[in-house]
Amino acid sequence: MSSSQTKDINFQIDSFVEKLKRRQINGSYHVALETCQLLMKVVSVAKWNHIDQLIQHIRQLGLRLEKAQPREFSCGNVIRRVLAIIRDEAFENEGNNNELNAPMISSMFSLLSTNDKKSNIQPLINSNTKSNKYHDLKSIIIQSIRDLIDEISSIDEGIEGMSADLIHDNEILLTPTPDSQTVLKFLLKARQKRKFTVLVTENYPNGVEKAHEFIKELSKAKIDTVLIPDSHVFAVMSRVGKVIVGARSVFANGGTVSTAGVASVCECAKEYKTPVFSVAGLYKLSPTYPFDIENLVEIGNSGKVIKFSESQLVHNTGLTNPLFDYISPENIDIYITNIGGFAPSFIYRIVLDNYKTEDVDLS
């Protein structure tokens, strides 16, 4: 690539890394789309003589982005998904080349034949084949990334289509993730065919404002909505028909990371045998395993729990304000994705279909 293109793409990468560090890009959906856009630009201007060079370049970029914000899981998921796309396209391209070479190999045996008939075999590969091959492969990879962007952009449509089949009339639902746009669209779509009631947890102290906005959106769609304190979940669970939760990331073992407080709600639902549905787009499925659960949970500002103005109480109290929870696969009944619903035990198979094992560790 030219020096101007190199400077431009390096500037965009540095800018994206800084945005991740400063959390100027929030939410799995926006991070995934921005990552795809960046990767498409990187692939379009990259110069490489062998596909392994491109793969190594993407892996190094992915490692840098993951270090910038380790808990934005969708960024690493998209990187690994694109690496799988590159490997698949390279493998298919190599297979096509082998098919082209097959007649040439067989023609060598004709040299030993006693048949005097002259063969008019034309050369199948000219001098420009190699450059054309890589140019075509690059175009295919860029188009595949565009298709991935379209898939992520329309991810909610596939999930929304299942809502009417999973929600019944006059049912009481509970959601502890009012910060999830996927859950919101899922419920709004279901309202077109079903009438139901939604209980929304307050999500104190981090998500109170988002919970109020969530309730306003449901009320506009004429959905009966009740805001309840987080401490009231156990009291109302016996009346709840289903628990609908959003997910930040779904791991290969079927576990998931979601909003703080969801783990206790799922434990309560398990006690009452209430089914728990987790809605998540395919880009949130991760090939990694949650070996270090404590490292997955981010700690936020403890000043939201107790104000720093109460210095005497703060000084004598140990405070933690977790932003996320890890939910074990035993507490999730079904994952609702844009390609269908799956049990947690089947997530590993979906992961194998979309990722490569050699790209699980980018280092």
C-alpha cells in the first residue's frame, strides 16, 4: 500500500483503539459494526503475497483491539469470525486451483503414450494468474465482510420473528436487562400479536435511567409494564411465566455475561422452575471459555452505591459495584438467536460452524 494509505489506516486503527479505551463506543452492536468496518478497510488496502500474511496481520490487529477493551467481547468475536471467513475462502480458492492443475498433471502421462496423435493442450495458467488470483480473493473476502455487516445490521429481525411463537396471551414476563435493545425489540414485535404484562427490574444503581426509558418505550406500544425493585424478584417469580434476558457475550460452554443482577434472577427462576430465555445475535457467540470468571466481571463506580459525601460510612465499608454478571449454562433454558433457538449444550456446535479453533487464542 502507498505511504498515504498506510498513514490513513494506521490513524483509523489508533482512533478506534482510543475510542475503545475511553468507552466512546458502547454496546456490543455498535462495537461489532465498527470493528467490521475497520476490518474491511484494512483488508482492502493490505498488500500480501500469501494468505498467511493477511491472517497474521488480522490476528495482530485483533490482539491489539482486545487489549484495548478486554470486556467488549463482540470486538474479539468479529475478529475471529472474519479470520474464519478468510481461512474458508482461502481453502476454497486453493481447491479450485487444484482442479485447474489436474488436467496438466494428467497430460504429463500422455508424454509416455505411444499414440502419435498430437495434443492441442492450451496452457491453463498464464503469467497474470497469480496476481489475478489474489485480487479476486481479496474482493471475495471484502464482500464476505460486507455480508457480515448486513447480517449484524439485521440481527434483530431474525430474533423478532420468533417472539410471537414463544410468548403467549395474558402471560406475565420478567426482564432484568432493560438496557438491552434486542430484548426491547423482541417484546415490541410480540405485542403485534400478543397481549402480555412485563415486569422490569430497577437495575439499581447503574441502570435506573435506562429502566425508565425501557418502560416508556413499552408503554408507548400499549404493553402493561410494572417497574419493580431488584429485591422483589423472589416475591413475584411465582407469577412469572418466562424470564427474558439480554446477553453481552455467550461462551462456548453455554454460559453468558449479562447485566449485573441477572445471575440472582436466574437463580430465583431456577428455584421456581421458570424458563429463562436469553436473546443474543450470532455475533455475540464466542469460541472462548470462561476459565477466569472473576476477570469477566467489570467493577464500576462504588460512589453510585454510597455517596462519597458520606465519608465516615465509606471509610469503614468495603464497597463493590459490579457492572456485569456471569450466568452459568445450567440457569439458561434456551438461547434465542437470529438463526433459531438452541439449548446451552448445543452452543459449542454453532461456535464450531462459525469459528476456527486456531483463532481462539490470538496471541
